[in-house]
Amino acid sequence: MLPTGQVNTLDPNALAGLRRLAKDDSPEALAAAARQFEALFLGMVLKSMRDATPGNGLTDNDQTRMYQSLLDQQLAQNLAQQGGAGLANALIRQLGGAQGMAVLSGDRAATALAVSPVGVSRALPARTAALPPAAESLAPRAPAGAPATADEAGSEKAGPGPRSFVERLWPHAVEASRATGIPPHFMIAQAALETGWGKSELRQADGRPSFNLFNIKAGRSWGGDSVSAETTEFSGGAPVTESARFRAYRSYAEAFRDYARLLTESPRYADVVGASDAQRFARGLQQAGYATDPMYADKLTRIISGATLRAALSG
């Protein structure tokens, strides 16, 4: 990250620095430029506030006003570095697209990127009897024989672990983010919830992977390959085991593309597409009928705001 705290926000040369940063096509440069811009804006706000405040005290003179101005400049820098009024983050999201959201993910890791140590459900059905047939197209399922929860402490023993899971899927999540406006780490968190960090991915009868990270069901409109598995659905709050068909893909990239297409083409997910708030994203999925598990949104929110994903992304 380029240092912005060393820049005088009221110095006209700072604008030249912003222009130089704009030529650097990197997310870090974008973040630095956005924060410099917010520091400049906050400095102007503070200056306007000072100008509007009566200053006829015994100690008020040109010297004290000069040092007050310098203090306000530094205060504006500190505010911008600590998040400020949110202007810099808004610029990063608007101008940086998926790269900008990835930068914000790294900056806010302490509050937005991780998995709760409580564990997550692996059998999370999406279909309910009250939903139309189209609801069957998005139905996260895992084999009914799989454990109901995934112990994060033991995830490293059973497979490559969360870090490898994130590294393998991140480029595909970033690509899907461009299509949906959903932060890539939100989608990775959902894939982690659906598959127990990859340990419970659906497989063909011969052991081949289905690459179905989101446990999307193969409804009547699906013309591709599929895999059958026992799944746990919730009816009246109680788990029920049933057999279902799920989509099978040729790669994780194809799985993410199909997931993005389903969300963007179905009006049921209008409140989910573009969601940059973890709770809105998770609640939107549940309210749209993605899962019948009554705790689905809470589990997904904990994954997004927990510690395991944060550690995996910062590795």
C-alpha cells in the first residue's frame, strides 16, 4: 500500500500525486488514491468548519490559526486512514470492480473475512414445497450420510485446508464477482459452507468430482451432466432425507459461471446481486429460497465474518 499519511492534503502538489497514482493500474494504487482524495475532502470540510467558528479569543492570532490548520490536515489524514466517512471505500468499490472489492476485503479482514469456529452445516437444502419449480435450480445439498457440521479445527487433517481451498477458487470467484457485483470472498464463504471447505464435494458414482461447489440441483431445465445423492432437507424445521439430482460441471470455473448466471437471471435474487453487506447477502439468499435450513443465513454470515477465511485470505 502506498503511504498517504505523508501527503499534505491541502498542498496543491497532492493532486499531482493523485494523477501519478491514477496511471498505475493496480488495486493498491487505486486504494491509495481514493484515500488521498478522501483526506483532501475531509481537510476541506474541517477548514470550512473552522472558518465558520467564531475565533476572537485571547489566544487567537495568525500563528495559532496556522498551527490549527496543520493539525486539521493531519487529522484529515488520520481519519482517511481509519476509514473516514466511507468515501474512499465507495470510490474503491465503484472504480475498482472486483479488484477493488478484493482490496476492501484485505483492509477489513478483522471484521469481514473469516469462518466461525463454531462449525458450519454441510447439509443445507434450498428447496421448499411452497416455492415454484424454478426454486429447485438452486439447492445446496450434501450427501445425507455426511456429518451435519464441519469442525474447523480438524479441517487441515481431512484435506488441504481453507488456505488451499481459497487459493484454488479465488480467481473464479473474482470473475463471478464481475458478473454479480458480489464480493468474491462472500461466494467463497458460501462454497465453504456448502462443501465443508471442500471435504464434502459431491462426486460421481465412479469418484470423479462434480465441481458443484454450491450444491445446485439439476432441475427440469438442466441439460448437462448430473450426479445423484441423498440430501437433507428441512420441513417444518425438521430434517428430512431425500434423493435428488445435482448439476455436474467440468471445472470450478464452469461452476462459478453457472452460479453467477442463476443469480443474475432469476428475479428472485434481485436483492442478492450486488450485495456488499454480509448479512444482506446471506439473508437475501435464504429469503429467496436458496436454502430450507432455518439457520442458513446465520451460518453463512458467521463464515463471512469469522477467522478461518480471514487467515486463509491473508496467507
